[in-house]
Amino acid sequence: MIVAGSVGSKILGFIRESCLAAVFGASAATDAYLVASTVPNLIVGVVVGALATTFIPIYTRQRQQDEAGAARLAGDMFLMLALVGVAAGAAVMVWARPLCRFLAPDFPPATFELAARTTLYLAPLPVLLGVNALATSLLQSHYRFASPALAGICQNVALIAAILTLGRWLGITGVAAGLVLGTAAQWVALAPGVRGIPVRAPGLPWRNREVVRALSLALPLLAGGMVGQVAPVVQRVLASGLPEGSLSALNYATLLNGLPTGLTVAALGTVLYPAFSTHTARGDLDGVRALLARGINLSVLVMLPVTVGSLILSTPLVRLAFERGAFDAWDTTATSTAFWFLAWSMVAVVCSDLWRRAFYALEDTTYPTLVGVLGMAVSVLLSFVLVRPLAHAGLAAAVTVTNLVTAALLLVRLRRRLGHLGARQMLDRVAKAGLASLVMGAVVWGADRLSSGWLAARGVPTGSALVEAARLGLLVAGGALVYLAILWLLAVPEMRQAVGLGRRSAAAAWRRTRAILHRARA
């Protein structure tokens, strides 16, 4: 369910970014929009993320002890985040210009003025971000995953419409207004699910002990998140001094890299986090270990072939995703270079997310925060070192190295905290998935070269989006078949479990279809 909603949302997200690239390209306007959209998150994003994260384990424990207390906690937290959002929105309006100057000191005057003006349109965003984040956490605590999975679809549909209408009429400020409308549109999906969950009318949030507990657990995340903002801010500052469009190219590469990692995190992390919290509330650490081991094994099996495929097909993937309209061949080269560097840490990103969620379920927010601070320092240092020889690609390489370092540190500490995590089984999956991915990569690399040459020899227009989509679709499908066949031959248990699950799902769907047809005939 989550994968289906996330795939739909990610596909629409790429259509959104393709529309943005087609209308504005990798230009000063998109650079200004990216800086402007950073300002609300810089002010309130850390607070919202920290409180929404710590809410799930506390709310889960409270529900097991006192349903009425859990309903009061939900109401008080909604009020708390709404108040934080109002204060943050006022700060956005007051500090728009100094924050834009701080984020992009080397912007030309015209680009800076556009960024500052665009930021003002985003003042309502903090309230919407806070309420939406808590509603999502509340639904996930009740194992209701459909509404949050569909919320991104609602947002992207609204934003695509805004880019194609308001963006053409009002310029990039119209896109900012569309971002606010799209965030508000998420409630179309969230509201029906929240309506069935008990939520008491709020009192004074600071008088609720569980709210205070959530705040105390959130403090390390708040501190770490604020420090963690330093690295992306530094990268934006450095990118603002590079040739025009460099910041946009890095952003497009990050979006493309986030498609497979985001889908895997959504499918595994979203489901496993409340499950971690439930087992922890019962004192069942064995259950946490078992779930975590399965999650990591699945992450490795999914992300290793995706990583290899992304490294081999980085340029055609970027060309298919973005190269149209104002997004030209130079933009494709710049974006694919950054994407190639980012792809190396895909597995680390997904595993780190699961390990952090395990720490949060154990109500330990301090160590992941310390790791985040160390990661920030590594990222900033490497950004300064690598930006000169590699330009914006050096910033991407700094992100990759940071992700690998933080993943290793989280794993070492979690191993000490929980004991064995099935290392032997994990290494077995890594070895088998690695072998299958290398074979798959060799096949895809050869097929890519042969298909490009074959099309060129026959004068087929390889610049056509339809031709490129068909070619890449066949390459990806063929690579996937090769990879799955090797996993089957290597007797990987998850592969056989997936086949069994597919058979049961197909049988259930057939029974349901027959029942519907039978009732229709009756």
C-alpha cells in the first residue's frame, strides 16, 4: 500500500520537477526558488521533524496505558505545533531578506531580490508543515498508512497545476504560492483517516506531562537538527558562487537520487517505526532485533542493484527525467555528474534511516544526534575541500562520504545496544546481492552500449523522450529479470518469500474478483 502511494507520489514528483525544469530550466529563477523554499524549513522544519518523530513512541506507550490520556496528548500536540508554526510564519515574513542573504550571499542582486520576494509567499507554510507532520505520525501510530501515502499525491497534483498555470502567469512566485496550496491539499488525504482517531480538545500543552516528555526527547533532535542545517546551508552558499544553474543541477540530482531511496524508506521505515515502538513498549527487544534484521536484509537486496543501475545509466536517466524545454544538454551533464556521486550512498541512506528509527523507538535521541553533528562537520569540511576541484559534483561527493560515515557509526552503537543483529545473515545477503548486482550491471552496461549503437546506425532520433523511455524501460526490465533470476538460483530466502506472497496476493485478488462478479450476476 505504501509503495503504491509512494510510487504514485514520486512519479508525480518527477512530473512536477520536469514541469519546473521545462518552464524555468536550471536558471536563476529556480535558484531563487530553491533558496526561498529553504527558509521555512530552516526556521521550523527541525522543530516539526523532531516533535513528530518523538511523538510516535510516546503516544504508542500512552495508548497502551490510557486511551483518554493518548487522546489528550494528540490534541495538545496539535495545538503546540500550530503555535510553533504561527511564530515561524511571522519569522519568515520578518527575516526573509537577511535569511536569503545568509543562504546565498553571492547571488546577483536581481536573483537575491527574486528569492526574498518569493520567500514572503511561503509564510503560511510552517503551520501547514507542523499540522501535516503530526497527523501523519498519528495515523502511522494506528497503523493507518494509506492516507499518508496518498497525501504526497494530492500535494504534487496541486503543485503541478500551479507550475503550469501560476508559474507561467506570475513566474517563480506563482510556484511558491502553489507550494503552499499543495501542502494544504494534503489534508484531502489526511483528514478522513484522522477523523476516526480520538483526539481531545487541547488544553495548555505545557501542562501535559507527556508533551513535556516529547519535548525533552526532542531537544537533542532539535539541537542536532539545527546544527545539521549547517551543512546544507554551507553547500547552498558554496553553490551560489558557482556558475548559474549549479545549485539547481545539484537539487535535481538530489531529487532523482531520492526516488529509489525515498520509496524504500517509505515502504520499510514507515511501517517498521511504529512496530519498533510497540515492541519496545512491551519490553520485547528480541522483536525489535528480528524486525530490524529483516528490514536491513530487504534494504540491501533492493538498493544494491538500484545503485549499480544508477551508476551505469546516470546520464540517460537524467536526460529522460528532465531534458526538455529550458533544460538543455549542459544541464543534463551537470545534473548527471552530481547524481553519479550521490548514487554511491543509496544503501547507506536507507539503512541509516532504519537504524535511527530503532534508536528513536528505544527513546534514545541523543546518540543519533551526536552522529548527525559529526556528520555535519565531515560534510562541511569535505564541501570546502572538494568544491574547488569538482565544483557542484564535489558537494555531492561530500554528501555521499558523510552518509557512509554516519551509517557506520550508527550500526556500531546499535550493535552494542541491542546485541546481535544477524550479522552473518546480513553478510550473506550482501554477498549474494552484490554478486547478482555485478552480473546485472555488466549485462545492462553491454545492452546500453549495443542499443545506443543500433539506434544510431539506423538513424533513430535518440533525443526523443519516447525512444529513450522505451530503451531505458527495456534495459531496466531486463536487468531486473537477470538480478531476480540470480537471486533465485542463489536460494535467497526473501526471494522465495516474495514469490509466495505474490501467489497468495494473486489468489486473494482472484477470489475477490470472482465474488464481485458473482454478486453482480445475482
